[in-house]
Amino acid sequence: MGKRTVHVSDFSGKVLRSADEVVRVVVLEHPDLVAGPVQLEAEPTEVESIDDAALDVAVVEIHEGGDDGEPRRVVLTASEFDALATDVPMAQLLRTAERVRPAKTTRKTERVDYGTLAHAGKPHRGRVTEEEARLVRDHLDEINKRLADEGVRQIDPTDPEHLARYGFPTPA
């Protein structure tokens, strides 16, 4: 049994003959768009006029009261925006204006505390602290159950590497 995908234009409801003639239109902003961007499918002839209908617009953010609050985003025609510059032409003003640097995003990786029952015994490259070793020795069954549930290797007190790493007593 095979599967067949039929593409239908979201604009006209017409069945599109082949997947090659499907044009994907992603709507980023629209007054009726409530839950973020959406995608629509159309045939090429249905979207030919989009470029002709495009407006020259300026998209600006208005930051009031410092950088604490959320900015307002406003879309206006480029000519309306240009008219705001009365001293110097807008084109010149935009060339000489201060550049906005994107906010630096710092990725903080949360440090795992292996000296807690929730993380003791998990494989890691760092040195095993005395607290982690004590937790592993005192709660081996509980820790091995957690490790098994997480799909991670379990601790074997007879394994020479685990014996040395967690300070298990040497078997007689």
C-alpha cells in the first residue's frame, strides 16, 4: 500500500498538480494572527501579485521609560516615517545614526551538584567528591534504581574502576 499526498491551495482550494508547484507562504504578522506565524500553500500564479502589492514600510520600536518595559512595534509607510525628519533628510539621518547592537545572550549552564542524592553516581568527567562517594556507598540501591530509570550505567561495587572512584571496601 502506498500513500499519496495531495496539495491544495489554501487561497483558492484548487488541487495542485505536483509538489513542485507548491509555494509556501509564511505569514509572520497580520492583525488576525493570534498564535504566532503560520504557513499557507498556494500555486505560483496566486502569489505573483504579492511583490507588486508590497508597500514600502518602516518597522520601528518605541522604547518609553528606559529599557525596562516592553517596546511598542509600529509599522508605517516609509513616506510617513521620512516626514518625521524635518532637519536632515531621513536617508542621511539613517546613515549617520548610532547602530543598535543585538543584546548579548549568555548561556548559563546550570552546574550539577553531584554531592546530592538527585545526582550522585551520574557519570561525569570531574573528580568525585567525598560527599558524592559517601552518598553512593550509603544509598547504592536507590542510586542504581535512579540510574537505571534514567537509562544510565549503574554502579557496580565489584568493578575496580567504581571501587576506586567511590571508595567501596575492597572485597575479601
